[in-house]
Amino acid sequence: MSEADGKRDEERERRSRGWIAAITMVLATVLLLAEFAPGASRVLKYSEFRARLREGRVASVIIGERTIRGSFKTAPGVTPARRPTADFEVVRVPDPQLVPQLEERGVTFEGMAENRGLPTLLMTLTLVLGALLLGRWVLQRMQGPAGGVLAFGKSRGRVAGEKDVTVRFDDVAGVDEAKRELQEVVEFLKDAERFKRVGARIPRGVLLVGPPGTGKTLLAKAVAGEAGVPFISLSGSEFVEMFVGVGAARVRDLFEGAQAQAPCIVFIDELDALGRSRGGAMLGSNEEREQTLNQLLVEMDGFATNNGVIVLAATNRPEILDAALLRPGRFDRQVLVDRPDRSGRLAILRVHARKVSLAPDVDLESIAADTPGYAGADLANLVNEAALLAARRGASAATKADLAEAVERVAAGLERRSRVLTPDERRRVAFHELGHAVVAEVLGGPSRVTKVSIVPRGFGALGYTMKRPEEDRHLLTEGELRAQLASLLGGRVAESIFLGDLSTGAASDLSQATELARAMVVEYGMSPRIGAVSLGRGRSVGEYGLPAELSGPRELGVGLADAVDAEIASVLRQAEESARGVLGPRKHAVESIATTLLAREHLDGPELRAMLVDAMTREAESP
Ligand code: ADP
């Protein structure tokens, strides 16, 4: 809040400075124009002036050092009015004849010291001043808030840092795993000596990966708060400037500033804005970004491990980051900050409910149940929205109805961003994931299921099944590969069994399965029709993802290529059949597990196995 106020003040001040500059300019210009403007008088050539003089039309002149101003005689009968401006003006030339001529023609004349010097000087000075002010103001505008284009020496990050961060781990909920991982960083910052004594290497950089609004910034702040160290934050996009070299200078400043305040946390939001992999030719500021990125790498390598500066960075697109950033000694640790599941959402709602007054009828648990797919920021927004509704009504506390309305409002916004699944979609995702998991469990592939979840993951997946090998494996048998294939296709098969049709959700499963099946046929010699021959020759892959031999002009006849394709299709068909063979007879079991999964949003491996056994025995007992 105070930060926003500060920004607003700055903005106001900047704007008024702009006005002052503009007004000064206009004033000076007007004055100068008035001074130099010929006014009512005409500028005559000296010869013209002499001609008029000879004609006897000149009434009076004022002779200055450089100019002569004068008035003509008026028509006879008209009294010459005392006019403020002269009729004409000439630039004086050395002319010894002038005075005698004037006398001869009876022209009144007087001399005058030029008085233009001082005012002109003053006005010129004002103009220059105005121009300077205006120029400065324009530059500041170009730079955006605080510092910028020309402020090479100033990093835009508040290098001063936030000294007393009040955020604690308690303020961040639903991301327990991430907190556990970051606890280590806190301990290091608190007591670096302990780690140094053992010679332990603490990560210099930790990458927080997760969709927007899941609390990455909040977590980073909480680390600083818990450790009681300054928090210096900057956004990756702020580094990337239009001038090559500025971003790099800024990175240098940032780390210099951080060093001075160590131990401290440097937080770089939107790391992807500057850490995008190099070489992907894009228009524009590529070079600038590369330089900035290089500087960041240099700084991260440069500072000694134990100097107490820890860089936390956030991104929601880790896949586009330059690989160099993820090497050891840089952001070699990644912490997943994902959207919360139901219990996580409840915890987050509780955190934010502390800040508002809620009526006793409010049931946060049911709100947590109604908000699958919401991130922490959405939930914070929801609670705030409910409080606003209550305040607008003039009530002293937000009621259940306020919260229900807030859920709807927030959901409308989220749906536009297509983050929240419809109930039908959730059901489909649940069956799809269970299809993978149950087939894998029953057929006993090389890995066991550790978690099934229908909380959408940031990166495209709407749900996921995690598996882990039980032990380090160096070889896989044909049976295991076939089980793995069946499990890959299990999602699709489950959709067709339980929902009657297929969806687009299985596309990546299919491509993975096809790849695996192809490897079985052309590399591992696991298809009886093609037999024990390696057509893939290692992993070399030619055009269109085909094994080099198939795409290149080789002795492989068209007939063999067709046979390979047919074999791949047949391996996949068999896998699909065996998935069907697993899921078909377990229809009731899968349905009852799906109900639990939909309610709980995730199941871990042991839970899934227990439920499977349980449901199967019940089924066997019932007639
Ligand atoms: P990110 O950096 O991941 O985009 P932020 O940390 O900026 O998200 O989150 C924005 C706001 O949403 C936070 O200030 C906080 O109020 C709320 N919020 C997000 N995640 C959580 C969480 N896990 N626990 C509590 N509040 C959260």
C-alpha cells in the first residue's frame, strides 16, 4: 500500500515538473518573439530609408547603435499620434551623410543607447533553462518510474531492499513442500557459519516454478522475513531495455547492491523475460537480452558461495529458460509451487480469512471444495471480494451469501482465462488419470504409482499421474514395456469405457505411446513379424522424427517400411486391448475410486492400492 502511495506521489511530482518546464518554455518563447518581432514597424533596407528621407516623408527617427527606428509623416491635417511602435526600422550602416540629411529635411532625431542587450540575455537564459527542464522531464518519462535509460548507475530494483519484511511462512499456505525446501535457505541465511564450518554448499539460486498467483513472490518474501534479512526484488522484464548494455549494467548494480547488504535475498520475478534461451532468433532486443543474461550468469558465478546472497527467481515457463541458467551453481534447484489442492485451498482461505471479519455461518471447507483450479491469489481475491460485498451492504461481517457471490464473480474472471474446468471436464480428467494409474498398478510395469491428481498443473496438463520406479533399473523387459504402453493408453481407454467417447486430452499420451511402440519394433526387436533386427540403428533420428534409416534412401524397401508401420499399430492395439482388459472388469471399483478422487482431488499411491484391493474384494464377494 505504502509503496503504491509512494509511486503515486512520485508520479504527481514528475507531472508537475513537466508543467513547469512547459510553461517556462512558452513564456520565454512569447517574450522573445515579442522582442524580436517587427511589431507594427516595417524593416526597411537602408537604401529605401534614404529614399524616403529624400522624398521628405520621414518625420522623426531614433538612432540607436545598431538600428534606426522612425516614423513617417502622417497625411496633412492628421495630428501625429504618439504611437508606441515605430513605423519602420533599419539596420544602421556607417553613413556620415545621415545627420546633415536629417537636419536638411527637418527630421527630428535623437540618439538612444541600445537597451536590448540585457532583456534579450535574460530571455535567452529563460529559454535555455526551460529547454533544459523540458528535456530532463522528457528523459524521465522515457525511463519510466525511478531511474532508467540514462541512470546507468542505478538499478531499478530497490537495491535498498526491504529491511523489515513482515511476511512469514505462516502467511503462505497450501505449499508445504515448497516451504520445506526453502526452510534450508532460511537456515543458511540465519546461521551461515554453521554451514561454512561443514563446508556445505548452499544453492546460490533457487527457481520457483509455478503458474501465476500461486504465491511465489510471497514465498520468497517469507524466506527473507523468516531469516530476518533484506528482500531485494526486481522483475526480469525491467532488465530488458531498449539500449544494449543497460540491462547488463543494471544486473551489475543489483548484485553490487545486494553484496553490500548481505546476507539478503534477491528475488527476480519473471525470470523468463530475460532468461529465455538464446539463439531463438526473435526480432528486436535480442542482443540486449543476451548481454543481460550473460551478465546475470557472470554475477551468479562470480559471487562466492558463502557470501550470503541467495537469488530466488520465479517463472511459470521453465521450459523456455536458457539451459545455462539451470547449471550447477546457478539456479540448480527448482521448487514447484503448484496450484493448491482442496486442503491447500482451505489453508489459504484460512490465512486470508484472518484479515476480514466473517459471519459464523461461513463454511470455508465448502468454499475450498467449490473452487478447484483456483490459485492462492484467486482465493485471496475471493475473500476480499466477499468483504467488499459485505461492506457495500453496510454489514459488519461477510456472510455465506457474500462468499458464494464472490466465488461466482471470481469464477467468471477465471473462466475467461480458461483455468477452471467444468464439472464434466473434471470427471473426464478423473477417469482419464485413473485409467493410467489403475492399469499401471494392475499390470505392474516398472514403476509404481505415487500420486494421482486432478489439480491442473501449470503447464498444460489438466491432471497427472506420477510414477516412480521401485529401484534403479538398467534394463526393461518386453512385458514391462507392454505394461507401460497399456498404462499410457489407459487414460484414453478409461474415457471411452466410462464416458462413452474420447477427447483431445489424450494426444500427448498417444504420441508418447507411439514413440515407445516404434522403439520396441525398430530398436529393441520386440515384434515377431519384423524380428530381431535393428532398423533404428541407435537413436539416430532422421527427418520427420523417423529413424534415419526409414527416412533416408536406404535398402529398406517400401514393403518393410509398411510392415514396420503395421507392426507399430499392432503393438499399440494390443496395448489398448490389455488396458481394456484391466479396466473393463473393474468398472465399479474405478467408479468408486473416481468419486473419492473427485472429492479429494488427489490420491497417493498406497491409498490408491488400498482402495483398489478393497473395491475388488467387495466386488468379488457380491454375487
Ligand atoms: P506469484 O508470485 O506466484 O504470481 P504472488 O506471490 O504474487 O503470486 O501472490 C499474489 C497474492 O496472492 C499474495 O500476495 C497473497 O495474498 C495471495 N497468495 C498467493 N498464494 C498464496 C498462498 N499459497 N498462501 C496465501 N496467500 C497466497
